[in-house]
Amino acid sequence: MTEGLFGPPDGTPRLNAARPAPERAALLAWVYGLLRAEYGERPLIPRREPMHELVSTILSQRTTHQDEEAAYQELLTLGGWDDIIQAPTGAVAHAIRRSNYPESKAPRIQATLRAIREQRGGYDLDFLAELPVGDALKWLTDLPGVGVKTASLVLLFNYARPVFPVDTHVHRINTRVGTIPRMGEQAAHRALLGLLPPDPPHLYELHVNLLRHGQRVCTWTRPKCPACVLRDRCDAHALYGNNVPSFSEKPGKG
């Protein structure tokens, strides 16, 4: 039993999620260091062009990276962004069929492209590099079909802005470890950013290493706790040992 984790008189766990913010910020710094040791340094280098990042992130929701990229490449067979706007929505949905829920993503992609063209006269997003971060986030999230995760990914990955994208892996690991209390992904963006230094390379490396850890170890179902470098200070492991249940975004009843 870890000293200080279980306190008197009834042996109930002293969970990280209930600790004050400075302690959870220190815990998050510990997570950062262990994941760097496990997966290495990850320099902040844009992986793809801004419009590619934006559209692919919409495609990526509930979709594997391989299927996301396949859907994006087939989408481009319809032509440029203007051509995709003008194409029948059914044709766009067919092109992105490797992505889950193509019937809902297709009109969202077309609406997003249309809004960008109407507001900017084209598809150059580099003006976001100069806007205040809050204004850049608002501009992106005001686009139809663009949420805070997608907006944060574009701003961090392409423009090195101090934001922290929270995808399903980032959310799940931080909830299990207890750096944040149980909350939805949307609320977790602000909660985690408040615990992190406003340093884009740090934010980027933590994001991508959490993503890798979530794919390989801290999976949605049957997490591989014996192989997890974070288990010694993880709330879920303290409660369940090596039998951590499948993750649920919503807290259980009772």
C-alpha cells in the first residue's frame, strides 16, 4: 500500500482528483516526465498543412488514423475545396466512407469549407498565427462542424499556439490518473490547460505521448495496467488494481 494514499480511519483512497490544483499540476508534470522517458522527445513540427489538419481532424472522430487518411485522400479525388463544396453531399459521403459516420461528416465538411471561403475569400488559415489565442479559438469553433478539440489541434500543431487538445486518449488517461476530476472532454480542455505551462513544445509532446500511451497501454477496455509506467500514482489503479474497468465519460450512478 502506497504511503499517504490511504488515510485513516477507514482506509478510503486519497484520490488525486480531489487534491488542490497545484498538486495536480505537479502530478501532470510527473506524467509528462515519465511519458517522455517511455516514448521519447517529440519536437513540435507540423505534420501536415492547416487545411489538411482541419479536415482530417473532422474525419478522425471515432475513426482510426489509417481510415482517416484513406478517407481524406479519396475526398481529394473530388477536386479542390471549391469542388468539394459544390459536389453532391452523397458523393462526399461516399468518398469519406472509410471514416465512421460519413453521412453526418460530409455536410459538416462542406459547411465548414463554405464558411471559410465566405469569411476569408479562400482557404489560407495563416492569419490564425497572429490572432490572440482566444480569438483564434473562437473563429475556428464558430465554424460549423469544428469543436474545441479540432480547433486546438490546428492551432497547436500548425501554429505552435499555447492550447492543449483533449482527444479521447488524453481525456481517458487524465481522468483515470486523477489529474482532473471526472468531466466531459469539452470541459477537460480548459481544466488541463490551467494545470500546464503555456509552452507549445511541452503541450505538443505531452499530447502526442498521451495519445501513444492511450493507444498502446491505457486503452478504453482492458487497460494493460501491469505495463503502465503511471500505475503507481494512478487513481484508477489505486481503486481497482490491475482490473480497471472500461472507461465511461459519464460518472456512474449512486
